[in-house]
Amino acid sequence: MAEPDLLAGYDEETRPIIAGMIAAEQRALAARKAALEDCECREGMFPNPGRRRVLVAAGSAVAAAMLGGAGAAWAQAKAPAGAVLREVPADPTKEQGAPIAEDGGYGSRSQFETATRWRPNIPATTPFSSWTMSPLDQSYGVVTPSGLHFERHHNGIATIDPARHFLFIHGMVERPKKYSMADLKRFPSASRMHFIECAGNTLTEWKQPTLKTVQGTHGLLSTSEWTGVPFATLAREVGLQPGAAWVLAEGSDAAVMTRSIPLDKLLTDGLIAYGQNGEAIRPEQGYPLRLILPGWQGNMHIKWLRRLEVSDKPYMTREETSKYTDLMGNGKARQFTFVMDAKSVITFPSGEMKLPGPGFYEVTGLAWSGHGRVARVEVSTDAGKSWSLAALQEPVQPICTTRFRFPWFWDGQPAVLQSRCVDETGYIQPTLKELVAIRGLAGPFGSIYHFNAIQSWAVAADGSVSNVHA
Amino acid sequence: MAEPDLLAGYDEETRPIIAGMIAAEQRALAARKAALEDCECREGMFPNPGRRRVLVAAGSAVAAAMLGGAGAAWAQAKAPAGAVLREVPADPTKEQGAPIAEDGGYGSRSQFETATRWRPNIPATTPFSSWTMSPLDQSYGVVTPSGLHFERHHNGIATIDPARHFLFIHGMVERPKKYSMADLKRFPSASRMHFIECAGNTLTEWKQPTLKTVQGTHGLLSTSEWTGVPFATLAREVGLQPGAAWVLAEGSDAAVMTRSIPLDKLLTDGLIAYGQNGEAIRPEQGYPLRLILPGWQGNMHIKWLRRLEVSDKPYMTREETSKYTDLMGNGKARQFTFVMDAKSVITFPSGEMKLPGPGFYEVTGLAWSGHGRVARVEVSTDAGKSWSLAALQEPVQPICTTRFRFPWFWDGQPAVLQSRCVDETGYIQPTLKELVAIRGLAGPFGSIYHFNAIQSWAVAADGSVSNVHA
């Protein structure tokens, strides 16, 4: 069977972008597979380089080689940045383990764990304006490790000294204020677990089943426990003037990212966050301060936040006029489509995995909705002809990814796996056909943002899993 | 006022151990304070070296100095291991930020964040048999960053290749089995957020208010989202024989840690865990496999798990006879005191912090119970004369730390802050007096394990906070 032309249906300007993303994913896949080739014991269905073996020989030969020979060079090249490579004893009960760090330290991953995000290097991007995708295929539970949280930067990652960072609140307020980080930490705080999804997540999938892995199709999604000060608290401090209705949020990165945000949303659940997963926010996530707008486009969660200007109207910034609008089938565009609708994706099995044979598998994935809690997730193994309820990981939290699990006995016949999220408002995640019927395909990629159609993974008779439109 | 003799009441063998722990905490404190001295803008009440400033001069001078001069050497010494030090522009909107990692990478902390665990270096320990304490004073929310999870090792940290790691289940079972990591990952999995607390947490506080910080008094406590296979599932696979009642769990570290566990507990909620906070378990937490026994002594959560042997009686291992028993006031000892009772501690303000002056503060801390959910937390600001309800971070999860928050307007007068946890069984966290009345002080430290009395922090008129018995 001939390979389908994945670039069909794209215009000349868009083709190199799509081709670049495909190539970037292929490079990331090749790196993973190279790591797997060094494994004695492949897990097969998990494309996880964590299974690698440096050498086939066991015992002290391994240890010696890891420290000196070709194996050492290889391991050094593959190991996570900053990882301390240690000898692997044949029997760890017979050799004393590694000493505990003298200062107690800050731990890192096992040298056998090498999952990374990947960054597309394509015509439309630079190392300063690009994104990285989270390896959802290798995720467990709901929390995203902070080191694997997806990124989208518009002019590099700002380096900010928190002692010199301030948040200004001004405009239509009674008492304009300047807050240091210490000032902000004096206020009552809140911690909530929320997902952030880039509005552009899955944008390659409108016209064709384009990227091969769930990291490529859905990796602009991550979940953290965020801690900070509710905007509503600060609003009482500064005093809102009559007529106040919008707020401009501004980042202190070199892109000076700005977005207009309805005041109502900020007052409802906007969080001025300084904490992520129990420690300070990571640099790539806006250290030392980020605006969290639960369930809204990732782009609006302004990173390196330095300014909130209250107004009676939106500011019509670049990122809400030339970008982050939704072209419809009739050639007009929707503006201010803030909320990320209900969506789900199966993370296991997913594209480029290979099931070792018929038998039991636990199908698992993530579901989420910007409108509140996930009410239920249904799974189909026959391309949507029939659906069954999946089990949801408790507690199901509002505006948070929910891990679902579904027991499946694979009979070895070709199958198409799908998941469908229904949120607490009753909204049902659409099929691709339903989504396209409303949104059209008039843009270069389709309709670009807010793609939330049901994802299909085909399982072939040989167990290989691939991205399909079904 | 003379310094109290913190070693009074300890025997000659115990004094150097207590003194060593005090000295270890002092060294950690001194390191923090040295970092703070380099700050232009101290936050005062937060003993957080993250606030440090390398140089007072601003702008390009800072940048140049950070790359070249004495500042660079200083910063290199203080920065987290593996951190890439970047120039700090005077105005980050005017200079392009850092490039995104070419391979997408695995992120690390800001160079301004330097919280670490600390390890006591005392007569009773070696670099291979010791523990590290989590910096609870700098924690947010409920999740512990995996890099700051407390540790307790008995013979070093095992280095294990997951491709060569197996779990054996044998003894009183119908079908003994050997599972590879890949085998285990085929089973239905579960993810749950649970705390782990070392049975020895707070053991310095029976006789005297000994250590100065909450990291020292309560830092053998951490919380993660754990993912793995319920033991009950594996039990159905291997088939339990009539009379099976206990299970020996064995680790593959050089201590070959073993504990006897009642079968009922394992069947109720025991988890054979390979995931922690969304990725593989960290090496210090038992990579690639750890037994999670929700709410029970940390020591029983066997790390580097390799064997489960089913029996009709306990095995009377070293760690349940010579250690991890509770000496009572009458000279007899309780054995098999598995469950960690309800407990809580205020993390802000806590020992060695200094409040900058009278005014509003949000008192916050953690509460937990090995018996289930936290039902309520009460806070006292007058040494227990009166109590008020604290707000609990939602969702309150079973056998998980719960963050509590309490608004407090400090009038500048001396105060004693306390928190008290009540769990869903109705159990009320005891006062020190109540605890000692039952448990006695007959052991070298008091009664050593399972100290769960109410912690008191005294706030002096000058705002300084210290550990007291009140």
C-alpha cells in the first residue's frame, strides 16, 4: 500500500510547516528507537528508551564498560542532562548503593529514564519562538512532571530575579499598586490542580491524520498544582472603578506578551500564581509569576506576569486579532473564543506503539474540559459504532485532566480505538466530521485553533498502532 | 535569658546523636542565611535563598559580572546542581530570552531557587545509612516536588536497570510468579495521591523542643501521586492459599530491607507502584518499583521491591523487632504499630522565620492521617486556650496531606501558634502531655517512633518564631 500523501490539501505556504513538524517528530522517534535498539529486553509496546541496556554483558563487565568504554560514551549521550551515571551492579543487594547527597540535595531522574519534550524546528519557528510537546504516551496519572510541562514561547525564556520582579495593577482602579513577590506572598493563597492546553494543540489533525504519536498530536497539554493569590483578593485591594470590564495582562518576556481578559473571568477563578507542583513555578512556565485562567487558552495564562491594566474594553492586541482567532467555513473569524472545550485522547495504546499480541490491555488516557468537571468518558474499540463507559481516576477535579481506564481484551483483529469526553455541562466531544461541519477547513491548516475532535488510533492485526481519521 | 540546655534529659549515648542533629540543622540554616546575606531585597519572613541577589549593581554590569567576576563563582557555588546560570538582564523585555532546548529537554528549577533537603551527619549515620528532610517551610499546596521528597536509606541508593528487574510472588500461593516491569505494566493500574511519613518523624521533640525549623522537626513527610498495580489484582493471579495471612516484602537494595505486612492491608489498598508524580519513580524512592502501603510507616513502603512471600505468620525481621517498635512507659514495647495517626504542623510561620511586623498573615500548614481523610483542622494562636477552624484545600483526599489555611491578624504581642488535626474516625491529634501520658519517655529519645503531638511555634514580640513546648 502506498504511503498517503500527508501534505495533500495544504497550500504552498503551509506545506513546509506541516512537513517540518512531521520531520521533527520523525527525528524524535528515531532518537527513541535508537535508544531502544540498545536494549536487550524490549518492552515492545512501550516506545520508552528507559528500557535500554548499555551492554549485553552482565556484572562487573557492565560496570567497567559504563565507566570506560564505548558504552560509557553512548550512555553519556543518551542520559538525561545533568544525570550522574552510576554503575549498574549485577546484583544490587551485593554492592553498597549510592551515597546520599551530603547536603541532602535536589534529586533527579534515574539514568534509565530519558523521556523528553520535543521541539519542532520548522520554517515558522526559531529557537526563541517555538513550542515543545509533552510525552503523554509516557505519562502516568494526572500530574505532569514540571520538567516535562509543554512550552510555548514567543521570544525566549525570560530570566528574572524574583527580588527585582513586581506586579503593577493600574488603569480603572481606585488605588494603583505595585506588588513585590514578598508582598504577594503575604496575601491568602489558594492551590488548585488545573490543566493548561495551548489553543493550537492538535492543529495538524484537521485535514489529515498527520503526526504519528500522541506526543505530536496532543502534547501541548499539561497539568500542575498551581498556588497563588486569587485575583479577586487583589481586586478588593486596588478597588475596581465603575465600568471596569476588561483587564490587559502583560508578561515581562522579550515578546511582551499581552492579552485582554474579561474581568468576570479573573474575578471568578483567576490566580496570580507563584507555585507549581509544590515549589516555585519553573522558568519555562513564567517564573516567578504566572496568570492562571483555568480552562482558557494556554496563551492567556500570561507568563512572567508584570502588569494588569483594568479597562472598560478589550485592547485588541496582536495575539487576539492576527492570532488566536478562529476562521470559520464562511470566511469570517470568531474572536475571543477563550474556553477550551471538552476533549480526550487515549495515551495507551497510541501511535507508533506495537502491541505484542492478542490479550488483555488496559486502555488509558486523559479527558478534560475548560467548562468544569469531566462527567464521563466513553471508549470505543470499533471506530465509534459502540461505546462503553471508562473508569475515572478519583478525585475528578474541576478544569483538570482526568485519567480514564478501560479494560480491553484484544482478539487480534484490526480495531480502531476512540475516546469521547462528556463534561458536566452535558457537552459531548464531537467527531471530526461534526467539528468540521461547524468550523470548516478554510484556513491553511483547517481552522487552526480549538481542535477538540475525537482521536482515532488504528490497531493493525500485527499490533502496530497508527493515527487515522475514522 | 540563658539558652536552655537542649541535651538535658538524654543519656550519654543519645546526647551526641541529638547534638549531631542540632549541628546538622545549624549548618543547613547557616548555608541558607549566607545565601540571604547576598540579597539586596530580603523577604525577611521567608528564610528562602531564592531571594538572593548576586550583585547590587543593575543592568549589564550584573550580566557581565555573573559571567566573569566573583559573582559568577559565588553564584556557581550556590546554584542548584546542574542548573544553567543565565545572565539576568535589567529589563527582560529588552533582551531576547533563553532559547528553547533543541531536543525539547527536561526542565530544571530557576537558578534563584535553591531549597534542598538536608542530611544529618551524626554518630548513628553514614552517607549510606541516613535520611534527608524535606523543606516543608518552602512548600506550596500538597504535592512534594519529586526532587525534594524525603529519603531514608539503610545501605545506599540502589542503581537498578528496569530491564533486569523482576518481582517474585511466592510462598503460600497456588501459582508462584515472576513479573518483569513490562509484565506489571500490562495489568490494570491505579493512581492515588498519598503521603508517606517516616515512623521516626519528629523523634527529637519528645523531651525538648530540639530542632529549630519545621524541616528539622517534621521533614520526614512527603506527598506524591503514586501509580501502579493494586496488590489485590496480583493476588488473584497467583491465588492465595488457605491460611495465608502475612506477606514478607523485600527490597533489592544492599540492606535487603524486609518487613512483614498483614495480607488484609495489602488486599485493601496496597499498590505495587512504578509511577510517581506523572513519571517513573525516582531512584531515591525505589526505582523502578516500590510498595505503597497508604498511611502506614514509611519504612514498610519497601523500595526497590523484588519479592513478596506469602505466609501464615509474620517473619520477625530486624526492622520489626530491634527497630520500629514503640517502647512504652512501663518498659514494655508495642510491636506492629503500623498506622501513622492523625497529625498536623504549621509550616508558615515556623521556626527561624521572622515576621516583619504586626499585621495580616495567612497561617498555613499540612494535616494528615493514616486512617483516612482529614475531617477538620483547628488553629490556636494562644497556646491552645482557644481554637478556630482552618480552611482546607479541596479536594481533601484520603490518606493524603491536606493543606490548611487560617487568616491571622498579629497584634505584635507574643503568641503561640498551634494546629490540631481531627480525622474522619473522630481521632483528635493529642497534646504533648496527652501523648507522653500514654507513651512515656522511657526510651533514649522518649518513645522514638510515632510522635504525633501538637507542635507549638512561639512568635516573640520582635516577630521571631521558635520551637517551644507549650
